[in-house]
Amino acid sequence: MTDVRSTDRLTPAEAAEVLALSAAAEEADGVSPLSEDGVLGLRGSTHRHFLTTAESGEFAGYAYLAEFSGELIVHPKHRLRGHGSALLAAAGPGELRFWAHGDEPAARAFAEQAGFERSRVLWQMRRSLAALPAASFPADVRIRAFVPGADDEAWLGVNSRAFAHHPEQGRWTSDDLRVRFAEPWFDPAGFLLAVDPDDKLLGFHWTKVHPATADESALGEIYILGVDPGGHRRGLGAALSVEGLHHLAGRGLSDVLLYVDESNASAVALYRRLGFEIHTTDVQYHRSA
């Protein structure tokens, strides 16, 4: 039987080994097995980590849980040897949710054999940053950049109301903000706020830039887009979307991506109107208690 070690905090060396494991899986599968939350969790103490080791001593498999949701990786060289099943068993009985990136048949078969059902679909959508429409805001709405420290609490309030029914985004805390402020990609100039004449926050568009890799040019992202439902102004979400796209185009980028739940019909409709098309699909598998 494959042994699994669990810990609440990885050492820097262990975190580096997990990233190497993730890179090997991405090279084999064409999609990263770890989300941003999964990568950030390698450096903190908010996740429970599970590790299996091959006879060679290298990590053969890794999984984490944040409450009842997580991700799981098995190194391509060590698949079909029980590491995935051992990681699931170590995560324990009861309700669990695991993300599978890329909607691969092998992941689907593994999940179904383990008693999980397909429960949530997340689309990555993309479009070119050429030929952008103009952003049209109400006359009393002003756009300015986010000021770290000064705007944190107002933003957290709008974010929690805008994503009240979202299983992850609506729960963000000041710690979640600070972790991202420390990331090398963070740029307050690309964190756009829509405010009224009294500087009250009405909505926001937080953009992100992914650096170029060996296989892909730098990409922009609609990282988080939200409008306060308590002060909703018609068309503000669309206008903020376009304003952020213009900002990313001004950075010299050619393409932009975003992530949206398949079930979020209004957001999907907005992004389709703006010219976005589905690029990849991620699936969350759920096992009830």
C-alpha cells in the first residue's frame, strides 16, 4: 500500500518539489494541475497537504484540501500505481470536492471510480485585444486606481456582496488581499475602481498580466470583475470590462483570458457579447458525505 504523509505546512524545499511535480504533469497533459489558490497555498498554512513518494525518493503524488475542496496531482511517471487512490483515502471520508483541469477522460474515469460526480464547470474564455469597443460610463462615475491599505475594506465589502453566492470568491479576507499584493504580478494601476462623486465604491475590474513562457506570449486577464448589487447601475459591469481591456491593451498585450462558471448565465452572456470564446474547461468533482 502506498504511504501518504500529511502536513499543515510545507518546507520551502517541499513546496519547490511540488511545483516541479506540477510542471511535469503540465508538460504531459498540456494544462497546469494547480490553480492560483493551490500555488499560493504551498507557502502558507491554510491548506492540508498530502504527499506520496516514489522508491526513487521523489514526490510521486500531491494533494491538498482547503476545507473540503482541493486539487490532486500524480507524476506522469508514477500514474496507475495507486498514488491517486492513496491520496484520496488520506483526505478522509465524507464530503470532498476536487478540481480536474482540462476535462480529461482519464481524470473523469478516476473520479467516477472513486465515487465522485461532476458538479461544477469552469470555463477559461479568451479574446484578442484588437478592435476593442469604447467604454461608456454614467456621467457621475469616475474611474481611478486602487490604493492598497486605503481601499481594502471598501473593496472587501463590495466583493463579498457581489459574490455572495460564489463558493470561493465571496469569502475573501484582508489576508487574501495581502497575499496577492505581495505577488510579483500585482500592479495597483491595473486594479480599476468605479466610484461615485463621493468616492463611494460602485464596482471594480482587477486585471492581471501573466508573463510570457516558452510556449505562449504574455497574456492579460480579467482577474476579478464585480459590481455592488446594492448600488447597481445599468451597464457598469460591461463598461468596467471594456475599460480593463483597454488598460491591458495599453500594456502592449495581444490577448486576454478570464475564468467564469458555466452556470453563471449573465456573466457568460456579457463575455460572449464582448467577443470571448471558450478556450479550456475545468471540472469540479464532488463526493457527498
